[in-house]
Amino acid sequence: MALGHAQAKALGFPDLPIAVVPHPFGSLSREKIQDIAEQCADDIARLLCELVPCPSPKPTTASGTPGRAALIEVPDKPEDFYSFLQKKRWGDGLPLVPPTSERVALMLTHTRRDAGEVIATVAPAYGAATIEGIAINAVLAGCRPEYLPVLIAATQAMADPAFDLQNIQSSTNTAAVWLVINGPIARQLNINSGGNCLGPGDWANATLGRAVRLIMQNIGGGLPREMDLATHGQPGKFTFCCAESEEDNPWEPLHVERGYARERSTVTVVGALGTWSMNITVKDGSDLLTMIADTMPYTGSSDYVFGGSPWILLGPEHAQILKRDGYSKDDVKQQLWEQSKLRASRVKGNDFERMRNGRRGELGEIGADTMVPISRGPKDINIIVAGGPGTHSMYVPVSGNSRSITRAVDLQ
């Protein structure tokens, strides 16, 4: 109910009546759930016949875009400033940089676009993401001014319907947005693609990922426990960003695979549910693929329910073993897709029904012995190379129907 009322208010309908489905119902019988559904249908039919006041138009400039950000006075002392932002719910629980007009103006020097231009609407509140709004959140996160073009492209990528930001932002799932940077800009901004690339220690990685989270919260309305209803969340919601190590990649890098020129800079957004470390010391490519594939199937995975788009972050050592043994990137995807199939009988009760209903159109009737693939096809498995020395790779499952989106970074 909190999510429904918050989203209605954000969309300009604060008095919108809402049909309430009592939760939880995962443990109820089908008969009881049918009773609930029938009551809900009656409520919806009744509410559709009620008059709802039209929302007031949002303030706009003469060009029809939302007005520029207002200047407000804030406390001088850092600790008082942080408390002020937390009360406003504009922060993430960590110290923030005051977005003074001077800092925002400096950030805006790194784009030719007008500060008031709306480049996307960000779910679930569908707030208008202006260039200035993105710049303000970039300053809050501690970004350097030259990072702004990456954040503009990332915001546009998140707004693509295939990314399914509405679900990522408002689900009880753990999803966080992971940024993967490719092309020359990764080197220009010193975005780490090597050792500890998903961990602390790098200004660009930390602040870019953090700025995306603040954009999702402050523009998109994804406030924890209000619209963001994650049961547990995950640390990746603070920041989640790395570059691909293109010099260590024995195949074509991600952005080239997706149709961009090698010298083009791109950002890819991924709805990541978390990271699973795979410490695999085998020296044979076939054995390595078998062990990675054995890691991917788990019975609580939404990938098998929806036909997902999971990610493998290969450490350079593992990538070199596979290349040495004659595997192309497509070969790796094909082998992982074949070997990661999950026997349907491992999934129990309601979750078996969810999987059977979710994949029926693709796979036909699913029985206990059906081997269910993790994705609709091998090409839906995504692979990048990153990390430092060591026999480690990462498995990254994704959220529901979310599909990663890549956008070019437009530089001055």
C-alpha cells in the first residue's frame, strides 16, 4: 500500500483509490487465492467507477520542460548538512558533497546539452531527469565533473523499457544497478577494471555507481521502505560499477559485441541481484566451463522462472585458459547454456508452478524431468573480462525480466 500511494502521489494523483490485495499469500491454498482474486476484481471494478480529481500540471519553463532546480539554504557544519539531507531523504546514509551552484555549474561544463533538457523519466515515480538534476546528484555523490557524460548515458539506458526499472526499483528482490564501462573513457576516467574492481579504493568506480543510485532515489523516487520494497537489499545498492579489462579480454569486448566501434565509449546497465564468487583452480577449459555451469543453477533463481539474462565476470586467468583451449565467446555461451540447465523437479510447490507458467510459451509443458535452461538462448548469457590475478570469476544473476542496456557516452 505504501508503494501504491507513493507512486500515485508522485504521478500527480495523491487521492487515487487503491484496491488492496492482502499479503502474504504465498502459503495460501489456490482456493483461498481465488477468493482473494475475485474480491480484488470486484474492488477494481468499483473503484474504476469513482471520480478521481485530475492532477495539477507540474511547473514548466517556456520550452515546456520542468523548471530549473531551486536554491535552498543549508547548514554550514558538515554534520548538520548531512542530517539535513537525511531528514529530506536526499541521501544514502553516507556523507555527501553539498551541490552548490558553483559545483553544479562546473559539472555542467562537461556537456553541450541545455541544463533544463529532460533526457528520460525515471521509474517508479517517473520523475523528469534533467541534465541539471543528474549533475546535482553527481555532485552529491562526489563525482568529478568529467564523469557527467557517463551518468547521462546511464540514465537514458535505465529508462529503456527493456531494462524494467519499475520492477528493479520497487520489487522485494535485491536488485541493484551495475554499471559496466567500455571504451577509451574507462582509461580516461581511471575506472578500475583490474584487481578489486567491484570493491573499494577507486574514486570513479565508487562515485559513478553511487550517483546512479542517488538518481534512482531522488529523481526516480526509489526511497527505501517507501517505493523500494527490497526485503533485504544488498551492498551493491550503495555503489556498483567497474570497467571491462579490454586488454585482458582474448575476445571482442562487450561494446564491440553489441555493435559499437572499439574506439567508442559506452556504459551498460545491469539489474544485478548480487555476486557469487567462483574460486576454480582447474587448468582445463572444459572442466572450467563445467564448474561455472554447475554454479549457475539454484532453485531460488528467477532466471529459470522468466528465462533470464545472467552475467559471468571472468577473471583474466580463466579467460586465457578458455581462449588457449580454443573456445570463442560464443562457444563459452553455448556450453554454459547447455550445462546449466536445471531439472524442474528440484523446484518445489508454488515455485514449480511459477516456472511452469513462466516458461510454458517458450518450452511447452514442463514436467518433473524437464531440463529448464537458464535463459531463452545462449546469446542471453553475457560475458565480460575483469579483475586481477587469481583463479577467481564471478557469477551475477539478474532481476526477473530485466535486460541489460548499452548506450554510447557522448563526449564534448
